[in-house]
Amino acid sequence: MSERKSHEFPQLKLESIIGFNGRSPSGLIVHPDREHIVYHLGYVVIVENINTQEQTLLSGHHNDVSCLTVSKSGRYLASGQIIYMGFKADIIVWNYETKDIHCRFTLHKVKVQALDISPNDKYLLSLGGQDDGSVVLWNISAKEAICGSPAQAVTAGVTLCGKFANTSDLLFMTGGEYCLRIWDVDLKNRKVRPTEVNLGPYKRIVQCIAVEEDDSYFYCGTTTGDILCVTMKTSTLNVIGPQKKMFSRGVQSLILVKTGGHLELLVGAGDGTVAIVKDKSTKFQRTKNSHKLKGSIMSLSLRGAGHQFFVGTDTSNMYRFNYMEFTCKLLNTGHSSAVNDIIFPAGVPKLFLTCGAEQIRVWHTPSQKELLRIVVNNMTCNALDIAKDGSVIVSAWNDGRIRGYYPESGKIMYQIENAHNRGVTSIAFMSDAKRIVSGGGEGQVRVWEVSTGYTHKKDVIKTGLVESMKEHKGCVTQIKVFPTDQHCVSVSTDGTCIIWNLEKFQRDAVLFANTLFQCACIHPDCCQILTSGTDRNVAYWEVVDGLQIRSLEGAKSGSINALDISADGKYFITGGDDHLLKMWNYDEGNVIFVGIGHGGSIKRVKISPDQKFIISVGEDGAILHWAYPIKSES
Amino acid sequence: MPEKEYITNLLPKEETTQSKPLRYISKHRPQVAEEEKQSKRPAKTMGPAKMPVPSTKNYLKKHSKEPGLPEKKPFKYPDDERKRPPIPCKKDVPLMGLKSNKNFVTENALENVTAIPRKPTKIYCDTRKGDKHLLQPSGLEPNYVQKTNYGEVPPYLKKREEEMKKAQEQYDAYISEHVKQGAMKHLSEEERESILAGLKKNWEAVHHDYQGMSVVTDTIMKKNIKERLEMMMKQLERDIEIIERHKTIYIAN
């Protein structure tokens, strides 16, 4: 409902998106025009020019995109999605030229597992997920379903992948858990008839299929880490290999490449190996060309005939490989999971910092490139802050530690152990960076002091607890320190927002609301604060007496997770679970701009220090860069 | 503890490529190009410069490049030009047999004996060793006191003074002349006297008329005449009195 209404407002201009959902198989495809790559992130499909990095967003899905395909001619894109249990998942066929929706097919339940378009752009093959278990053939030009059938035998598991033959529109293969089938299409009777491939003694889970150009054989990558070569005519297993040195964590993606007249297979494995193996005559013997990347290789895509290929990993990294030299270059990187916080160094709009699972990243705004990555394995960074002079990054981690980092080298400067016993959830520097205010999952707000000392003939950095303030009963979601350093405001999921005196370490005022507070921000004149939470309301509060001045309905659906106010105090921005970024007039309390583009909940939003752009981060790992719609007066 | 780090150092450094100065291009280039275009080339059309071919006789001779002796000169005494003509020979016959009886020896002796001795040049010595200097230009001898016109005003000054005086007089005369021209006219003594006499004569004539009037003024005519005469007399008396009272009278022009 809110989405329909949001179209009435002027829209914020989306400049670019950083992020890539690498977890779906073949989620990164090079378009046959060799100029563009197609990938998806959250609810949107992104078409990006490789050279200029110009992005076009295709939004039409109502939930996360799960699979993606591009037709051989490049005319059509098709994308499938996931949706909640009991709902039907959409498939959207996009017209590539006009970048709009060609047609929408809704039949599969819950999830579309895989898609493929026939070689002459006539038919679309779709596979349903675990809850659906069917294979459906669609006529693209007539925009209708031709026929459907259960994708696998009752005894088999989920069918994971499907692929059309190269020479016929009426022949395709599907593969999955203990099931590999070749299907013939009978258009007259609107039927598809499967033929089981006889694998003999082998039991394999097929994850990817690649078909030889003349359709004599096709190749399947398995979770076991070997490759099956199947003869199409007889539907029998021809070769299985490699016998030794199988790919650990399975063959996730497979591509056939013809170089110098003989066939080679490009393999992407679950352990991050990208390797070239020889053809079936040598039983897929490995060659010297092998490269190990971080994360597992989920997608491989050739650019043109194959002088270059692109690799997408589940850690949301995109690499470009040169086939001959087998060298790689990191093309694009993003957060692979939710981004929890974003900050700008004071007065430096060219840099911003984000944090999420295992990582803190420093980004360069003009080039959209990552400059620094700080990794702590298996931990999640919930919040971060940077000293006013930009000399320390302090971060709040879910293992209960506060970690301070050098901002250039990314080395650890200090670490406060057991800062909060249920994880540190929010953090803020006081203006001199000597003191840190942190909030934890158990509801305590603590003030820490960082000082330099001298022990063992070495200068060391010492940290110590100054005061622990126990008032909140729930997780402290955000802390903001007033510019005067005398007060700070903390919001908690227990429905309280407390203004603390940081000189006496006492509570000055407490604000109650029937909500789980998610965020707060302080008006630049320090007289009022804004809070919002799961009750979808944005509340204005007086700092002095803690009275509520005004309450606005910030969203029609979903909690508001992010708030930020412009430096002049005239506008503020909210973002939340409705995926909409809204810009409000502070005094009038009305929406003036709406930003549509997030494919997931918005976690945090920040206006750049120079008021030239807005950065919002989402649960899907996306970092969106919006133009600030109002020209600053200066 | 490592050095302090700042996040702004992460910003990629903007490469400032120093732009090279533009390649030198001669300003004569168009001219050269223009000349290049012309098909005639001076050296090619004119041929080599025409010069006389060196003679085969002037080949290089033996020892010609060695330094030679200086050229021979006839001997000459340095005082050859100052020398008097030689004394006549004993055998030489005097011209036309003339012979003088003058005894040069005695003549010369006498001349020298009778000659007024030359005064020695005046000198003075200023050091113990007897360094001599001329006395005349030193200022020690009174030269100018001896002069005949010593202490007199030089004639040029006199002449100058006279000229100045004359100029002053001329100037004064010119000024007074000028003032006179601009000033009011002065009534001279004679003119004054004559005016006064004239006025008195007029008064007497009027007075005579007045006395000759009838005693009784019974008519308006008589009365008018009497009043007119009295008026005239009074006016004349006033004029006479003014002129008598003032010795010098200026007439405004």
C-alpha cells in the first residue's frame, strides 16, 4: 500500500549501488553484447556497463531474487524470486533493450530454483524450489505457460539446475539431488517427457550443467567434486572424473571453452578454486591453470568467446579473469550480508565506513571502490565510529569486545575485552576520542577511557572502564553523544530512550514509548531529538524535560531502522523495513522525497557531511548512493 | 606503538602530471616553408661562386715559411737632422771674394761682459734635504698686492652698478607714469583760482540783481524771482566756500 502511495512523491535520484548477491548459482552473467554484466542484489536486477560502471536497475520483484538468466541472443533477461511460504513466486522476463518487464509468470510456489531460455528465445524453462518441485515450460512471445511436470521422481531430492540444448528449442536437461533427466518437449500435446540418465553405480548431486555445442554430450558438476560426461543420444554416463584431486566442496559452476580446436572445462569449486581441466579423453585431468579465491565460486561467465571470464563468489566479490594468462583482478566487491552501520569521517565526504558480518570496510565515494577491509573471522560488527580527527576507528562486536583500529593499516590498536556480556550493540566516541560510550545487548551503557601509558619500556594504549550505567532493560540499539560532550542519548528495544549526563553519569531524562526503539538522532541545535522504532512513528522529543512534541507516522508498514538529520536541521531522512528512503521536512513534518531502490530493509542511512549525497545501507548488503535533492545554500 | 594514522591518508592521491612546456616551434617556420615552396634555390641556379683560379707558379717554396732577417737600412746618426752644416774648408774660396773683418771672439766676449745678468728663478725649499719648488706659483710671494689697480673696484662692477641704477630709474618713471595715467585729474592752482574768481564774479552779478529788486515783494512773480536769486546766490556761496576750503582738488573722471 505504501509503495503505491510513494510514487506520488518526487523521487530521490539513485546514483549507484555497491553490492552483489553472490550466493545464488550463476547470479553473475556477462551479457552477450560483451559490454554489460547482469547480476542481482536483494529485490533488484542490475545491468552494469563493464567499462563505465553505469548501472541500470530493474525492479519489479517483491522479494529477493533467487536466479537469473540471459538469453543467448541477449534480447531477454529472466529472473526468479523467493517469497514467503504459501505464496507464489514470480518469474519476470525483461526486455533487455527497453529494460522493462516483458511478462510476468506466476506459478511456482515459494521459490524459483533455476531458469533458462531456449537458444532461439522461444521458450523459458523454470524449476521450482523444494516446496514446488516442478518444471515448467513457458512461451515467451505468447507470454503463457506451455506445460508443467514434476521435475523429479518422488524418491529423488530437489532439482537444482536446468539447461536447454544448444541446437534444439525442444530439448533440455535438468539435474539435482540423485536425479539427472533429459526432457523432450511435445508441443502438440503440451507435454514434456523425461528420460532418466543412467549413472550406474554413481550417486551424485548435480549442481550445474554445461552442454557441448553440437549437443553430443553434456557435462554436470557435482557436489562430490567430480564432473560427469553424459552422452545425449543414449542418456548414459560416458566419463566421470577427475579420479584424483576432486574439487573440494563440489563443482559449483562449469563452463565449456573451445581453445585452439580442443575443448577445455572451466570449473568453479566450492572452496574457491577456479581451474581449467582437460576434456573427457583425459578424464578431466587438471591443468596448471588454477587459482584459489576467497569464498566459493557461485558463478562463472565468459565474455564473448572466452578471452575473459567473470567470476562471482558468495562473499560478494566479482573478479575478472584473463583466460590465457589466468590472472585475476577484483572488479567489484560488496558486503555479502547485512550492513549494520555506516559513518562518515568528520568533514570527509569522500570516504565512508561500513560494517557488517566479519568486516569493516572503508570506501572511496567517487570511485565506489573499497580502500580498506578489516576482517575478524566469525564475528559481526554491530556499530562503529571514527574519531573526529580520523585517527582511530572504534567498533562494536557481537563477541562483547570493543576493538579500535588504525585507519590506514587496519591493524588493531586496542581491544576492550568483555565490554558487554551480551555483545556490544552500539558505540560512539566523545569528541576528543579519549572516551568511548558503548551500549550492549544486556542494556548497559558504559563509558570507557583510552589513555597512553608506558610499560615494559614501551608505549602502550590502556583502556579502562569509567562508569557503567544500568537503566535499560533491553538491547541498546543506538547511542549518540551531544556535541558538547556533556550528554548522550541512548535508545533501547525496551521502549525507553534515556538522556544521560556524562559528567555525573546519571540519567537526566527518560522517554517512554510503546516501541522497540531502533534509532535516534540529535537535532543540530541540541534542543530536540528524533527517535523511531518498530511502531513506525518518528517522534520529536524535547531534550530539557523529555516531553514528546510530535509524532509522525513514518511508514505504513515495517519498522523504521534508520534516521539521519541534515547539518542545517531542516530535513531528516528515514529508512526502514518498507525499503523506502524518505526525506522529510523537519518543521512541517511532511515527506518531500522518496527513494525507491533498496531490495531489502534499510539498516542505516547517512547524509554526507557536505550535504551532496545520501548513503543508505541495507540488510541485503547493498550500499546505495543517492543524490541529495536539495542544493545547500552555501 | 606505530605512528599515528589518519583515515584521510587512505584517499587516493591525485596524480598531478606536470604538463611539459610546448615543443619549441621557430617563429621563422612559415617563412622557411614559403621559401621551401619556391622552386628556385639560389645556390643551385647560380652555380658555384666564380673566383680566379690560383696560379701554379705560386707554389710553396723552400724555407719560405721560416722567419727571415729584417731588411737592411743605411746607418744614420740620431742627431743627423739637427747637425749644422759643416764648417767651410780652408781651401774654400768665399763667394765673390767677400770677407768680413769682424773679430767674432772679442765681439762675443764684449757682448757677454756687457750683458745684464739674468735674475735667478726664485725658489723655496720645504724639506731638510733641500727639495726645491718654484716660489712664484706657491703664493708665498705677494703678487697681486703689487698690481697697479690693487684695491680698486673693477670697472666691470662699476659699469654694472650704473646699469642697475639706470634700470631702476627707468622702472620708477614707468610706474609713476602708469599711476598718473590711472589717477584722478588734479585741478591745478591756476585753474582753481580762475574758477574761484569766476564764481565770485557770478555771485556779484547775482547779488547786484538782488540788490536791484524792489523792497516789497507783492506779486508772485517778484516772489519767484527773489527766491530764484536767493537760491542761486546760496548755491554760489556754497561752491565758493567748498573751493576755498580745499587747496587740492581732484576731478573724478
